[in-house]
Amino acid sequence: MRRLRMGMIGGGAGAFIGPVHRIAAELDREIELVAGVFSSDAARSADAAVDYRIAPERAYASLDSMFSQEAARSDGIDFVSIVSPNHHHVQAAQVALAAGLPVFVEKPLTTSLEEAKMLRDLVLSSGLPLGVAYTYSGYPLVREARARILAGELGDIRKVVVEYPQGWLAGDALGKQAEWRVDPARAGLGGCIADIGVHAFHLAEFVTGLRVTRLLADLGTVVPGRLLDDDCSILLRFENGARGVLLASQIETGELNGLRIRVYGDKGGLVWKQEEPNTLTISRNDGSSTSLRAGTSVLSPDAVARTRTPGGHPEGYLEAFANLYRDFAAMLRGESAPLLPDINEGVRGMMFIQTAVTASRENLGWVTVEH
Amino acid sequence: MRRLRMGMIGGGAGAFIGPVHRIAAELDREIELVAGVFSSDAARSADAAVDYRIAPERAYASLDSMFSQEAARSDGIDFVSIVSPNHHHVQAAQVALAAGLPVFVEKPLTTSLEEAKMLRDLVLSSGLPLGVAYTYSGYPLVREARARILAGELGDIRKVVVEYPQGWLAGDALGKQAEWRVDPARAGLGGCIADIGVHAFHLAEFVTGLRVTRLLADLGTVVPGRLLDDDCSILLRFENGARGVLLASQIETGELNGLRIRVYGDKGGLVWKQEEPNTLTISRNDGSSTSLRAGTSVLSPDAVARTRTPGGHPEGYLEAFANLYRDFAAMLRGESAPLLPDINEGVRGMMFIQTAVTASRENLGWVTVEH
Amino acid sequence: MRRLRMGMIGGGAGAFIGPVHRIAAELDREIELVAGVFSSDAARSADAAVDYRIAPERAYASLDSMFSQEAARSDGIDFVSIVSPNHHHVQAAQVALAAGLPVFVEKPLTTSLEEAKMLRDLVLSSGLPLGVAYTYSGYPLVREARARILAGELGDIRKVVVEYPQGWLAGDALGKQAEWRVDPARAGLGGCIADIGVHAFHLAEFVTGLRVTRLLADLGTVVPGRLLDDDCSILLRFENGARGVLLASQIETGELNGLRIRVYGDKGGLVWKQEEPNTLTISRNDGSSTSLRAGTSVLSPDAVARTRTPGGHPEGYLEAFANLYRDFAAMLRGESAPLLPDINEGVRGMMFIQTAVTASRENLGWVTVEH
Amino acid sequence: MRRLRMGMIGGGAGAFIGPVHRIAAELDREIELVAGVFSSDAARSADAAVDYRIAPERAYASLDSMFSQEAARSDGIDFVSIVSPNHHHVQAAQVALAAGLPVFVEKPLTTSLEEAKMLRDLVLSSGLPLGVAYTYSGYPLVREARARILAGELGDIRKVVVEYPQGWLAGDALGKQAEWRVDPARAGLGGCIADIGVHAFHLAEFVTGLRVTRLLADLGTVVPGRLLDDDCSILLRFENGARGVLLASQIETGELNGLRIRVYGDKGGLVWKQEEPNTLTISRNDGSSTSLRAGTSVLSPDAVARTRTPGGHPEGYLEAFANLYRDFAAMLRGESAPLLPDINEGVRGMMFIQTAVTASRENLGWVTVEH
């Protein structure tokens, strides 16, 4: 079976996330990167083509030229992956859908809920797949956690604590990665909450299979002069009445990328940590806890199928990301991929961001999260 | 120098905390347990005397008999330790102070803020020492953390996350330890918040040297039919503007006694975990973190003086507790023990409990924590 | 029931192990320290009495004076604890036994196997109890490990790896603790192997319930000028044919007191680490492992009885040590304490040391360890 | 720059290591898999081509056909990667070299030292690059460890402990992966020692920059009926006099792939563990230890260049492997890649295996490891 051909939008020099998408997409050899609008500056887009080792003529400087020229080729792109800063997402997705191409897009989906809903209408009317890069849901043990919770292993879920500590925005001097993330014009209405809080939110709903129905948000800006939030504390209620806490911060000095989740039911509790992703631990009140290791026969078939090496050979972020692309490729081939975050999850994330930002800014206390 | 003689109030059969106080008090041989009102039932008090191996005639069934008879002895008690359920604290303390005896008392200080303030007046007018068993502040590495933060090693403090997860009250069937803790008549106005939340609160203020000035409390009752809170999420602000989160729960199935604290400044972050108490870790944004081990020469003299074995020989809860008694003994000998939680810290804890309970019950949002 | 009265031999100023024995012995209030020959220097022995807070007249400067004067008291000592450097053990034990007193003695039992056997004869003919301070066998989870292995939970034992890394003798400048340990006249024929290797050896036999039948020893001296071994690698065979490795070192810079053991059977594997002593982990080949926590209901009754606090309240070295004294006290009261290391285990340790030292020095390859 | 074209030898259906090589080789897009003799069975080789998504006409059933047909193409292969069982390595490498193609080959290099030396002569006379898949030396923090040790951060190296515990061969019923590894005809003279012991050996020499000069080997077969060793204990001496221990086992039930190394010098000690590969810890005798995290600015430039994601985004086995292929690609482009294991390291590994197997079988005690 031939490989699916990907066109990238964004991801030029200095971008962290472009090469990551390239590796993840290609890891299982179901997809290959063949073209891109890596930058709106022609020279920089061409430079990126060299870095990515794709044909120079397929590095474009505008969406229009990519879509028109690729459409004219027999080996043109099959879908696009949008990895540019948030404010570009909606327009790029629109053009791609109009060109009849499926879309894989970075989170957050857009810079506002309104845009997100508009995009949802476009996607639904197009009938085309759209995947959202809630990367952490691609980890095999995150899926194992979900499977076990849905199977009732923890009993009724009562409490969820999801945390996402980072420290890289604790200082003033920021590099290219940071710069646009703290600029409302490019990042949108949320800072930390849109950059990482939304990951934590998706993870909580994904792992538990429960929707958040209410929240109380306390978003703050710690670094002087910053225009967006960089530290978020959010209390949650889930549809079944479970209580929750979501903490996300980018000013916790010394933290790298410490996303982690704990879920407690009346029969057991579970913990998973992104920085040690190959272990999932389930505890009981008798004082015992069981650790399950990635790549081993104790896991459910779906989790096993999402690893590429035997137990004890650590897999990480890139492999988790590749699992999303594998799901996406399956959808493009007409198969089912129910765990891939879709347009609805993308809109859901924007709903979370908008609700939290508004509630915090206006000090509203507990507010409803629309479904 | 002779050992100080302790009388215990409470701590009869089935009590967990009585033997713990006995061990902690005697560990350094500065104190010895010689008498007690272990129960108001004479037979049970006598049984306890056998268990504690103290002279049978010094097991009393009432405060009055203990104080009067001990006062008549040349080797009578030098102070009392109050380890009974919360609703007994204030009366026992009152009588002891009236008898001219210093008091060491379990937390929370009392069952209400009003009682606590009344007790403070008594203590201040008596001029006698009163120590409060915020046990976790006795760990050497907690004191090291405080020393380093006060010395500026983390820079300006911006964020504090303190968590106290337990799971032992997740079920319905409760033993003697649990029973009174969920009964408002004996525990007072708070459940989880008074039993463990107050430890977390003290730890946060102790380690940072900063007072909490405002909070937003969300106290819930998860186990059906329970009358007091068993799950608490509280957002904090400190006097210097630092943001904070305090989480305490007794329904997180599988958690044992997971108190832990993370403090972040603009130069570094620090983490300490009660279940692995002999390590303190300080991280920086360059990707390095330094772990300091109890009992080693890298620590400050005060922390070293609070360990009894060389590095690598784990000490734990009992030794931390013994450090409080060592401080208390120092005070009784007229020395200074500035780190021992005193009556003000006891009142402070009740202020926290009362403020949080009221704010949560009446859904007040952010409220001020009086100083 | 009255407390047993202990006389200490050794443990004067600067000794680490004296206060440790005092705390451990008294922790459960079954024993109290009342007398001692803390030093053969009368002034120093008297100073120690002040530190230990015992009556000044019960600080002796010779064994003879202690035994004669204590025997004359109605409240004289019930047993002695010998904590002096190794070369004093045998004589002190001899005198104590001759005085009709049970003995608790630090490891290694003596400075030579010959002495050890002689002492065994004395003990056996006296009919008096003698306990040996193989402290690590007092940890509750070490006993749990033993119970589970003997119950067959791991299947047939095939492999044992026991390690004891320390770094404190990596340098030249040594304090009082180190000084006598590297002096053959006081330490005996072994350095590292006698100081910590013997702990590892006992732990391996204790946990597995299997005797070592052969060994191949490679003892080295790393620090220039040192006269005794400071780094030991020993290959083992057990009576059932299981293979083993014992590593002990005092020159592994940065290691504190890292004793740990792994035991593998055909059904499962087990690991316990002294520096995190409250967790025992059992793994299976399906990729799952179960951690058991001290103080919880998942453990066997014997292990539960050897903790003093609920799960999550860490206990450590002193509490493990106290468990040995509790066993010893039980023996003195005429009860059974089958897990307490006795004279046979003491001799066994000397057999190990002597066999390994000889085999290594003479480069004998595999040799038999006599039973 | 165009991608280098790889031909694979071995790696057909059921092989674990073939897809791993494919992913690793292609991860950085410097190499692409285009052809292969995946099996000597034509149908199975064709099936593999489908799995790998390469052109069907480039799946060959013999070395000759691949080399001749690829040589005839303008886009023929640039090098071969040999991933078949050990007994195929030498012949495949010979043919490739004869065809003028560089070779990347799995470890162990061959099934005997004699073969290995013969191959070395061929490589040296050909002037072509040959890389050996000592995968673990590709981890960024392994390289960081080496860099820091060579820079003297630990002082003079005194002790090395390298361990490689696995449990997957603890049972009798073995899958395809295991079957050939326990068959002398296909695996060669060593079982566990050749499969994983040689990794540990290379890691020890790589990280320390020191050669092993003597060893004492105790290789055993634990599972009844097995013909090769499955449990190895080896004592080492390094060229500078440092002492060492190498433990490798495949019958340690419950262990997955626990390769780890500890190196101690007179100034510090270091530990790295393959199952948690993104942390490197350096300890000192003052009781402090510093952990360095992958992908952060605290590392040397070379280690940073060997990660693809920022700190806190875990990388693992596949990325480490990709680092070897990146080095190999650099060599093929004429650049220097001094850390890539070459033919000499391959021969060195065979020297280790042969020396240890012989010494153990004939019970020789300490023997010299030829240089």
C-alpha cells in the first residue's frame, strides 16, 4: 500500500514542532512528508525544504500555490498538517478543506471559540477528517488507563487531579518558541491555558470518559509585563459529580514537561506521568499498587498495538505522537479510529479555554462548561 | 540532667497517636512518660498504663485526679501532652495551664476558632509554653527547605503547591481511628480540612516563611452520608502575592499519607515528599536538579542536628515527631526553639479551618484570611 | 510488666552506634538503659552517662566493676549490649555470660572465626540467649520478603543479587567512625567485608532461607595505603543450586548506605532497598509488578506487627533495629523469637568473612563455605 | 541533500529488530529503506516488502540478486544493514564489502572471534565504513556520561558496575525472538553473554574510555536443557587498575531490559539506567547528587544535538538507535563520527565473548583480555 502524502503548513526554521510532526507522521511509514508552506517567506520555506530533504520545487510560500500545484500533480499531497502558530490554524484549515484535503492540526484548534465553531461547521459539511494533536492521548498507557477506567477497574470515579507543570516561561528572555505563545495576537485569548492547559483538559476527559460540566478558574500572570496567563488553577466538576482539579503553569522553575494525571474511584486509584510514560500504576486501599509496563503482555491489545518495541525499551513523546498519525492514516484509509481527537474535541478544547479565561477574568466563580 | 516527666491525656487502647507521642517524646531520652489520663474509664486507663509500662498508680481517670495527685509528688509531671480527640483539647489545656503545667497538644488546636482564641489568651497570660503537633515541620529536610528558601536560594517565591492525599476514608466501614474524625461533635467544624488540611497549611507557611492572606475554598463530601468534608481544594494567595494551591483529600483510594510540597521561585523550585522524607530536591531551569540527603554534610547544621543516624540510614515519621518534642523540651529548659509551632500557629490553623469551611459552605469565593 | 535493664559496653563519646542501640532498645519501652562501661577511661565513661542521662554511679570504667556492682543491686542489669569495636566483642561477651547475663552484640561477632566458635561453645553451654545486630533483618518488609519467598510466591529460587554500596571510605581523611574499621588490630581480618559485606550475606540467607554453600571472592583495597579490603565482589552458590552475587564496597563515591537485594525465582522476582525500606516490589514476566507498602493490610501479620505507624508514615533504620531488640526482649521473657539472629548466625557471618578473606588472599577460586 | 539508500538483510516477518532498524535509520530522514533480502524465502521476503512499504521488485531472496540488481540501478542502495541472526552476519558483510558497500551490522559482530578478525581484515582492506549496533551508546546521556568522565568530573575511575537484567528467557516456551538466541548453531558460542552481555561490556568501555584488561567469568545455564549460558557474572579489571563487575542475565523473572551502569571515581559517582534514559545522576560524598535531564541546556552540545525534543519530552530506544544511524550517515558523507562503534569495537565484543566463554567453561579464573 502506498504511503499517504503530507503537506505541512508552518514548521520552518527554528520551529520545534515541525520536525516533530515530520518524525511522528513518518515513523510507521504510512505517511511521508512531500511538500509544505513552511514559511510565507519564499527563501525560508526553501531552506526548510532542504532541512526536511524534500524536493525543492515542493516548498511553497503560500497556501494557494501549494494547493494549486499539488492538485496538478499525480503524486500530490493527500492531506495537510497545520503546525503554525495558533492564529494561522483556521484559515489554513479552511483552504485545505475547500481543496478537498483532510487536515491534521495542532492544538489549540483556533484562537477563539467562535472560530472553532465556524471551523466545525466547515468540517462537518465537508465530510473530511480532521485530527487534533492532543499528543498525550497517543501514549499507549494513557489508552490503557482509559480502557481500564471505562471497564470499571477503579469503580465509580470520584476525583481527578491533572497537573501540567512547566518552568520554561519563568524568565523574561524568551526564544522563538516562547515569543508567539505570550503574544495575544498570535496565541489567542489564552496563554498557558491554551498552550498546555488544554492538553491537561483533554487528557482528563479522555482518560475518564467523562465530560467536565462546571469549572472555577483562577488564571494569573506571574511574570511582570506579560499579557497572557502563565499560571492556571482550575477546579472542576464532571458530569457524574466527580470533583477535579486542573493545574497548569509555565512559571514553575525547574519543571520541564511534567504533565500527569491521577484518577480515583471508589475501588482504586491510578497515576500516569508523562515524563515516565512507560509505567501506569493502579493502587488500592489495602496498601498494594500494581505497575504495568508498556510493551508487555499484561496490557490490553490496543495498548500493545501502539508500541513498537518490547517492554523495557522506552518509547516516548515521538512515538506517542506517531500513534495519533497512525490513527489519522487509518481514518484516511476509511478505517475507524475512535480515539483520535477530532473536530469536536478541538472545539471542546476551545470551549474550555474560552470558559476558563472569561470566568477568571470576570471573577465569575463556578460556571457551566457548555457541551 | 534529669528527664522531663510527661503526663498524657488521651491515648488509651486503640488510639494510634498515643503510642506515637510516647515514642517521639522519649526518643532522645530528654522526656519520659510517667502518668496519664488515658481514658475517662478507670479500667481502660489502667489497661493503658500496663501497655505503656508506667506505674499503675499513675494511670488516672480524670484530669483533676491527675493534676492533684501529681502535684503532690516530688517526681510529679512537668508537662502534659494532649492526644485525645479534638473536642477535649481546650478543656484539658485549660486545666493544665491552670495547674501551671506547659502543654503539648495535637492539631487541630481546638474545634473552633473561638475556642482557639480563648485558649491563646490563657496561654499568653499564663506565660507557659504550648507546643502544637504539626508533626511534619519536624522533618530535618523540611527545616532545610525553610532555611534555604529564607536564605533566598529559590529567589522570590511565586508559587506553592501543597498536597495531602489519603485514601483511608474512601470507604464506609471505618475503624476507631476514623470514627471520631467524621463526627462533628468530636472533630469540630472540619473533617479532612481539620485532620490533614491544616498540616498542609502549616507546612506551606512554615516552609516559605510567608503567610496566606486570601483563599478560595471548595470543600466537598464525597462519601454519601458523611457529615464533614472529605475532599478539599483550596486556592491561596500569600502575603507577597505568590499564588498557591492546597489539596487535601481522604477519599483518594490507594493513597496512604502522601503529603508533599513544591515551592517555586524565580531562581529555582523545590520539592519535598513526606513518604520519601530523606531527600529534598531543588531544580533549576537549565535542566539540572540537586538532591540533598538527610544526615549528610551538605545540609545546614540545624538539619544535621535533627538527624540521629548517618546519611542513608532512613529516618521517618517518629523521628520527625521526636524533633518537635526535642524543641519542646528545650523550651521547658528555658532555651529558644523558634521553629516549634506555638499557640499562635495553633490559632492560625484554626483560622485557616474556620475561614475555609465558612467560605466553602457559603460559597464566598475569595476571602481574606485574618492575621 | 517491668522493663528489662540493659548495660551497654562501648558506645562512648563520638560513637555512632551506641546512641542507636539505646534508641532501638528503648523504642518499645520493653527495655531501658541503666548502666554501661562506655569507655575504659573513667572520665569518658562518666561523660557518656551524662549524655545518656543515666545515673552517674552506673557509668563504669571496667567490665568487672560493672558486673560486680550491678549484681549487687536489686535493680541490676538484666543483659548487656556490646557495641564496642570488634576486637572487644569476645572478651566482653565471655565475661557477661560468665556473670549469667544474656548478650546482644554488634556484628561481626568477633575478629576471627576461631574466636567465634569459641564463643559459640560458651553460649551453648551457658544456655543464655545471644542476639547479633544484623539490623537489616529487622525491617518489616525484609521479613515480608522472607515470608513470601518461603511460602513459594517466587517459585524455585534461581538467582540472588545482594549489593551494599557505600562511599564514605573513599577518601583518606577519616573520622573516628572510620578509623578503627580500617585497622586490622581492631576490626579483625576483614574491612569492608566484615563491616558491611556480612550484613549483605546475612540478608541473602535470611530472605531466601537458603544457605550459601560455595563462593568465589575478589576482595580489593582501592584506597592506597589501606590495610584491609574496601571493595568486595563475591560470587555465590546456594544450597539449592541457585546462583548469586554479593557486592559490597565502601569506596563507591556518592553512595550512602545502599544495601539492596533482588531475588529471582521461576515465578517471580523481588526487590527491596534499604534506603526506601517501606516498599517491597514483586515482579512477574507479564510486565506487571506489585508494590507492597509497610504498615498496610496487604502484609502478613508478622510484618504488620513490626510497624508502629499506619502505612505512609515512614519508618526507618531505628525502628528496624528496635524490632531486633523486641525479639531479644521476647527471648529474655522466655518467648520464641525465631527470626532474631543468634549465635549460630553470628558464627555463620564469621565463617563467611574468613572463607572469603582467605579465598581472595590466596586466589583459591571457588571454595566451600562450611556449614 | 539526497537521502542515503539502505538495503536490509534479514528483518522479515516476526523479527523484532528489522522494523526497529527501519525506524531508527529513517528517523532523521537522512536514510531511507529501499530494498532488502528480508528472507531467503522469496514469498516471505516479498511479504516483508509490503509491510515495509517498499517497491515489490526490490524485495530479494538472495544476497547475490540484491547486490547485482541494485548495482544496476541509478538509485541503487548505498549501504546495507545486517539484522539477521548472528550466524549470517559475516557472510552478508563479506558480500556487501565485496560489492563496495558500507555495512551496518547488529551485534554481536559474528559467531566467533576468528570470524570477527577475518571480517576486520576485510573491512580494513576495503576502506569502507562498518558500524556495529551497540545501540545503547546512542543515548544522549550515555554520551554525556562519557564526556564528563573523560573530562575528569569523577576524578580517577576506581569502580564500574554494569548490569543487564532481563527475565524473558526465564521460561521454557519461547517465541521466535528467543528460539535462535538459545541455539548455538545460530547464536554462536555465547547465549546471554553474546545477546546482552556484550552490550554491557561495550557500554562500560564506552562510558569510561577505559579498556578491560582482565576478567573472571562465571557463565551459567539456569533453565534446564538449554545449551547456552543464560546468566553471567563477570569480574573485571580495567587498564588503569579500576575494578569492575558485569552482570547479565536473561532469567531474572520480572526484569524487562534493565541495563544500567554505575561508575565511581575518587571525586564522584555516576549512574545511568536504560529504562529511565533521560536522566543522568552524579553524586558526591557530601550527600548531594545532581540529576541532568536530556534535552536541556545543562548538557554538552553533543548530547543536546542528539535529542530531537525539548527537555521533559521523553525520548527512548528508537531515538538512541537513530543516533547511531545518524553517525553512520555522517561517515558515509565523509564526516567524522568518532563515537560510532566500528569494526574494532565489533571485534572487541567478540574478544570479550570468546574470552569469557572459554574462561568460564574451563574454569580458568582470572584471564587476560587481549587488546
